[in-house]
Amino acid sequence: MLLASMNKVVFGYSDAPCLENASMDIYSGEFVAVTGPNGASKSTLLKLALGLLKPWCGDIYLAKQNQIGKKLVIGYVPQQIAAFNSGFPSTILEFVRSGTYVKGSWLRKLGPRDHAFTEQALRQVGMWDHRNRKIGELSGGQKQRICIARALAQQPDLLIMDEPTTGMDQESRFGFYELMHHHVKEHGRTVVMVTHGLTEVRSYLDRIIELERKEDGGWKCCTTTSCSGHFSPVG
């Protein structure tokens, strides 16, 4: 099933476009990396796909429903979201648990499933034992982990992350890749992430979308590489 697509999208922050002729498709049940040199507008590409930015021209599609006809749930971890102020008052548990409200009203009472999803997400990123600590006390890598946990607690159909392994050591990065691979293959989720560490993560991926520089200086989304050799769109 096609979850998101861009077709010949052009966008810029000033008079000159930073993205030109950007086209891509994201299907359910795949693990995709978006890569390119520094300054290649990778974060901009994600924001456009999510509807957070409006293109100058071109078409953008984002599914409203998942494969079973329910509202599509999107988890988004922006770049450098882990830079919380040291005085941030929330505990880790409260912060991650807030992600479960995405599936309903902020006024509803949390149920056993919400608490279970919160605990599961924190355990998956290795932060359950720290759940009662204040966020401002954490290291950068730990803050990054709880942001990922909050997104996972939403039980997202589509998980989009901008350089999610920032601040992680090598062991943590490989554990993260294994976790994302599990969510894709065992739970049918779609994971899209910006990364520079293609050598590390390539064996876990289904596809790589690469931004390349145009001759006149802009960036275009023109290279899509199959990594697994067996991926085909679902639906």
C-alpha cells in the first residue's frame, strides 16, 4: 500500500529552490533510509512529505488510512529534538506515556494498553529502569532514546525519524537497527529515517533514497536503491 509519495516537487526557503524535481514513493512494510551529503535538504524532504512544509509546485500524497481502514498513525522524531532544557519538568515515564494520547482525546483516561505500550517502548530502547528520572538529567543519547520511545508508544503505522542515532554509541546504534527491523518485519510498520551511517545499516534496509546535487547547484531525489533484493510494494 502506498503511504506517501512526492512527484516533481520543488521547494526553497528563499528565492532559489533547495529541492528540485523531488520524487519518491513510500510503501507500507518497508525500512527506508534517506541519505545525501550535509546540506542536501534531507530534513526538508521529510517535512514536505509530512505536510509540515508546502511545496512551491509538484504533488504530495499522504495516506489518511492504514491497510485496515483505520486512521493512519504517524510517529515523527525531528532532528535534535533531544536538546531539552535542563529544567524540563517531565519525568521520562510521563513524557513517553504522552505519546499514547495520539490515538484518542487528551481528556480520556489512560487504560492498561496505554501503560503497556509505554512500558514496552521504554524497555525496547533500554530506558525502563530510568523511567522516574527527569528528562533534564539525561545525556543527549538518552534523550534521543526517549524521543524514539515516545514515537513507538503511539503504535505508529509510519515512523519517520531524522538522524535518530545521533548521540548513540556503536552498540546502541546496532541495537536500534535491529529494533526497527523487528518493527517492520514483525509488526508491519513502515520506517523512514535520515542517516549518514549507510555502511552500518544497509543490511537491515529495503531501500535507500539518495539526494544528489544537480548541475546548477540544487538537490534532487533521484536515486532509489533496493537493498534486500526481495522487496515489493504491499497493496
